[in-house]
Amino acid sequence: MQTSKRIGKMQLSPIRRLIPYANAAKKRGIKVFHLNIGQPDIETPKVFMKAIKEAEIDVLAYADSRGWDPLRQSMADYYKRIGGDFELEDFIITNGGSEALQWAFVITCDIDDEILVPEPFYTNYNSFTAPFTVSITPITTQADKGFALPDEASIVELITDRTRCIALSNPGNPTGVVYTREEVEMIAKIAKEHDLFIIADEVYREFCYDGKEAVSFATLEDVKDRVIIVDSVSKRFSACGARIGCIASKNKDVMLGALKMAQGRLSSPTLEMIGAKALYDLDPNYFDPIRERYQRRRDVMIDAMEKMDGVMIKRPAGAFYAIASLPVDNAEKFAIWMLSEFEQDGKTVMVAPVENFYASKNMGLNEARLAYVLKEEDLHEAMKILDAGLKAYPGRTI
Amino acid sequence: MQTSKRIGKMQLSPIRRLIPYANAAKKRGIKVFHLNIGQPDIETPKVFMKAIKEAEIDVLAYADSRGWDPLRQSMADYYKRIGGDFELEDFIITNGGSEALQWAFVITCDIDDEILVPEPFYTNYNSFTAPFTVSITPITTQADKGFALPDEASIVELITDRTRCIALSNPGNPTGVVYTREEVEMIAKIAKEHDLFIIADEVYREFCYDGKEAVSFATLEDVKDRVIIVDSVSKRFSACGARIGCIASKNKDVMLGALKMAQGRLSSPTLEMIGAKALYDLDPNYFDPIRERYQRRRDVMIDAMEKMDGVMIKRPAGAFYAIASLPVDNAEKFAIWMLSEFEQDGKTVMVAPVENFYASKNMGLNEARLAYVLKEEDLHEAMKILDAGLKAYPGRTI
């Protein structure tokens, strides 16, 4: 009586598996600045709880498997504003972007089929593919090139007869990359020429800085039948705990597959859909001050890290992450050491080691992902602590 | 560019796929009595919304992947009351029992592994196994024997070297069966002797009638390392829309696998866990009047159906379903006809065809599942309409 081989091979989240060390530090009375996880400190818009509190619910019943229609309509309206031609019926509401990604992989892939993913990638893609025995083929991108995509030929040569789709997040987690229009159109061209689906994880869409914009795959007319959009309220509206996302596509077979998955698990949580509709109905200007706030935070963090001895980091244009190459023997060891053995004035910093954001072996061993989701004064302090930690760490390489 | 073969082979929910016919009927102004779906009309206890409304939440953050500890503790306390030796750490909160079942299957089974399931079974087990390419081997049970389990030898002969677990719901959906202690202990014996896991779906635990009790697999000492409990607030507290359930096991490998799945999708919805804790903290006497109410409803429904010409039905002891053998050519055709072509005083009845609750072919073709989740006066009326429908149906076989 053993558990399955596939569950045995699955990873614990490299973002979350160090939490016991953080909890132990907190028990010792140490304050931990969490740069390891994309949990924004931005207040969830009050309309969310207001809508839920005002809902008159005697029986908290299953919702429609496809989701609550008023929310689906508000999502369609939102996509029309960003130039995507979606109607209510092109959406199915999911339990976060996580569920949408799982469905996208199983809808497009049979056993041992392959998906192309630029690496480093959101590490939980591993957890969404492994149970379905789908393989990730990495398109390796590099920190010193700002994680730009390689040229078309380098991507095409990775395609096999088992390749079913290209999945990518834009803006990128964990890299903060915002792909150029040329890169987005190159992916579209490759998908068309090699008959692939495109799984576009665009949950950070509004978080682009320096005047940049992320080109949504939802706006590309000539691949509209191959694009599967994955989205979420988590980051967009600082409502991670709502677990409301969606899968959207103009491809009827894809949406039939999504409906089958949706009906199996009955429905998404009813109250959270009521709250989420209020979020999508916010004035689109809602994002402007938040975008500015994140941009300032990014600059606080990057400015500080650029000055640290031996740290290599580029200023990313999107999301709220950056990957830093650290002057340490191993970023995971360093992260654990920061939590277990280091403190400055009773405080320390938690970062996420990046090794498991790569599918390729022996990459990112000294890289960490840092999320700039704290307020500026905390980021200033966290950077000082990180700098001191890097100087004190026994495994430092400079 | 085609969707996957496995998604193509998956079913649309036989419980939900006839909803478009029901919606069309409603558009024509017809009132539909829903006996097709286990959506109770019992009021959700007010403590659920009260706890959520009183929660002070500025940032709706991700919860711990394992769930909100106070809810896990309340679940452990609940299990202690029913005789299960579970601690807080033996629980991971899931998005409904649905997610817990998916995880149980992938934690125990690799590709083409098999699970034994008494049929007819909750049809969504198909949707929880097909994406993982796990097979269901049915243990056929029969209406005229009250869906009792066959003898040990008949079950053992279904076991192959690919069999990994026995999954069963007790009390049973769709049958309403409550297994005897002898049946439960026989399953435990088989699991021990053939080194199998037991996936015990006990979401209807409190709904046993005529003084019967469901023996929980959580109370069996000698198989505690092989039992995986799946549970949910949906039916227990009439909170289906909360989508809060759990997976619980004393087996550390199982719970490590569950943690991997949990971390991948980050967390269950935060607010709903706050509400669910208030439900588990209700006085255990909460169930008494509800159990009585369901028993009366059961009797209203069964008494009426026993009198209908050509209908074969047994009085089930648990859950809130019964399977009726109908005097019709095909139960799905009949269900559609009831929604599309029949009405009595502007009203009709929706039932769930049972064919897809069987894994064996050509079984249950004239059977329907009826959920007695409506108040007695509605059930009386629904029964009259069903009787009239059966008499008028062109495909009747008597």
C-alpha cells in the first residue's frame, strides 16, 4: 500500500515549503519580511465585502458550474475594455487561476504530451502538470537578457510531435518580464505554423511600469481559436483569498472541455463570485495609483539591490517580482539560513529560491525571487537586512 | 490543434447536462420541481454568514494551503465526537468534497491503475478519475437487494495487480444505502488482505433514518493507516455553495501527497473557511430536526412512488436520494420529455437519469435518481406530476 509514483515525484512548493522555518523564526520573536510570496499588502477594495454582506442568502446553494452569470458578464465587459472580443459564454469561473491552468493542461494534453514554457516559470506549473503526466519543455531565458524570449528558430527546434501548446505568463512570474509585441506575435506565429494552443496566463496584466503595456493574447485576431486565457482576481484586486479566476476561450471544444471539468466539481464558491463581480465593476482608474505604488516599490528594491556587492539584478517592467542572482553558494541554503540563523534587530527577510522555477537541471541555483509586495518603508528595511545577511552568510562566494 | 483524447472521452454531468431543457421550460413559464440534484432547500445556519460578516478583513489574503487552523481544529473536534481519532494536522481543507476526491485518486493511483467502486456510484467519480487516466472497476449492486454489497469473494475476484483502492460513499449517493457494520468491516478486511487504500466518502454521514447509523471508516482502528476520509460541509450544513470540504487521513504519505496538491493551488477560499468553522461549532443537536425532516420527506416520496404503476423503488435508509426503476423505455429520454413536452398546471418535474452512475454498460437505462430535497408539500405535488407524466409518456412500457 504505497502512494502513487506521480505524487511521490511531485514537489512541495518552493515558495511555501520554507514556511516552517519562517514560523520557527516568528516563534523566536523575530519579525520576518516576506518577499517570498506574491501576497500583496494592498487593501482589497471594500466593494468586495460590501457586496457579500449585502447579499440576501437563506440557502447557500451551488452556483451554475460555469459560474455566476453577472460575474461572467462583468468579466466580458472588462475584456472588451482591453480589446478582447469575449462574450459571457466564453468564460467559465474557476477556483483561482490555479484551477484554470490545471484545466488548460488537461484539455490540451494527453499522457506524455508536452507543453513549451519559457523558464524560469511559475513553479506551480509543475504541480498543475505532474498529476496529469504532462511534460514541460523549457524555453530557457536568461537574466542578463532581461528574460527576453530567444529567437523563433530556437523555440521551434524544441517542438516535437508531442507538443500541444505554449504556456506563458505575461507579465511574467517570476521574472517580471513584459513581452514585446514582437515576442507575442512570434509566439502566435509559431502556434499557427505548428498547430499549437497558446495558454496565456495574464493575471498580472495591469502591473506594467514605465509606461509599458502587456499585449494580451486575447486581442490577437488570427489566433483567437487557439488562445486559452487564464485569469484571476487574486493579484489584480488584491483578493488572493477569494480563489476566483477564469478560463476564457473562443474555441468551442476547449470550452466544452472546461465545462466537463467544471461540472465534475460542481461550482466555484458562491459568495466569492458575488464579491468578485463588484471588483470587476470598479472604475478602471482603480489601477492607476496601485500601479504607481508598485513601480515606486520596484525602484526602492532594485535601487537597493543594484548597490549590493555581487548581486546581479535587472529592473523588470511588470508583475511584482524580480529575480536576483546572489553571491551565495546556494539560494535555498541562504534562504533557510536567513530564517534560522540570521537576524538584525530582531528582524529577517524571507526570499524564494528559484531553482525549482526552472525545468532545466542546475539552473538558478544561486537565484532568488523577490516580491515587492510590501510598503516602501518595509522594503527599505528589508533591503538593509538582506544586504547585511549577504555579508554575514558563511556560504557567500565573494 | 485538437483537444485531448481524455477530455473528449469525459462526460458532461448527467445531473447537470439536462439543465438547458429545464431552463427552456422555465422560459416558457413552467415551474420545475428539481429532484435531479442534491441541492437541499434547508436554510444554511445563520452563523455561517454571521461569522463572515463579522470578520475584519482589510486584505483578503491567501490562507495556509492546509486550510485555516481554527477550522481544522473544529473538524478534528467534530470527528472526536463521532469516534474518529483525528488531530488538526490530519486534515487539509479542500474546495468541496470534489477536490478531496480528485486528490485521493491521484495520491493513490498511477496511470491505468484501478479503483473498485460499488455501482451505481456518484457519477462525478468519472470526472475525478478520467483526467488522471485512472479506471473504475464497478462492484455491481442491485436495486432489488437494496444496493447491499455482494459477498467478499465476488469483490475479491475483481481485484487485479493494478487495483489500488476501494472508494465508496456511505451513506450512498445515488442509492441511499447505509452499509451495515458487517459490510464496512468486510471492506476493511479486503483492503487489509489485498493491501488497498479505502477512500471513504462520508459527506452524508448525519443523514440516516429509522434509527440507523453509518459506521465511519474513521472509527476502524485496524485500517487507520489505509483510510482516506472525504468530507464536506455542503450537505451536512446545507452550504453547498461554500465549496468547503476536507481530506483526512492518519497516513503520513497520503497527507504529504495532499499537501503537495494543496500547495499547488495555494489555498481554499478564506471567507468560506471562516463560515465553515461556525458550522462545525454548532451544537450537535442541530442535526436532529433536520434528520427528522428528511425522513418525513423520504416517506412522502417513497409512499407515493410505491403506489405508481410499474415503478420499483425501495425505501433507502440514508442520504437523500432514492433510485427508482421506471416503466419507461429510457430514463434520460423520459427526463427530457418531462421538461420539454409535459406539464401539469404549468408545472413539471426534473429527475436525473442513472445510466451514467453505472460503469457497466447497459445498466440503469430505465432508472432515475430522485433527491428528496424539497419541502413536503412540494414533494406531494411533484409526485402527482411525476405519476401523471409516467402515464402520459409515449415511451411507457406498461
